[in-house]
Amino acid sequence: MLNKVGTHYKNRLEYGEFFIIARFQNKGVGRQVAKQIWQMHKRLWEVAVMPENKPVLIFWRKVINEFTKGNYLEEVKLVQISDYKAERVIFEFGANIL
């Protein structure tokens, strides 16, 4: 599920949800789907991950690094989520420049 609710810039897209069912995990399906979406929507992207979710953090770091050839920004931010704030690892990159 894609949305335009990033931490700033209104022209960014982010994944609201990204889930691969268990039987397709660790088979490259998630990597392929993410890359296809980025290639279809050539613009600035933001991916937010809960810092404590280590497997997901490792997945996104690897896939984004591979897709951008290391040309991305990664930082921890305090973001507004409904009625509270929470820390998230934010990956920012531009699919339009690749």
C-alpha cells in the first residue's frame, strides 16, 4: 500500500504497508516487488521502519542500498503517528535519478 504521508516533502511516496506472506519470504519476492514499484513511480521515496524490527530493518537497508547503489539517506527521526510520536529509521532516496 502506497501513500504520500512521509515525514516531510509532499511529493514523496512511502509504503504504508509492505508485507510478503511467509511462504514467499526469503525468496527474493519482496526485493523484486519493491524494485518494480520504485521503477514504476520514479520520484522521491521514504521508507520508515521501527528500529526494534531488526529483520525488516536489515531487509530495507539491503534492498535500498542495492537499488540505489548506496545513494540514499538513513536517519533516525521522531515522527508523529496518529496521537503520539515514535522513533523510526527513515530511508530517503530518489528513484527518479537512477
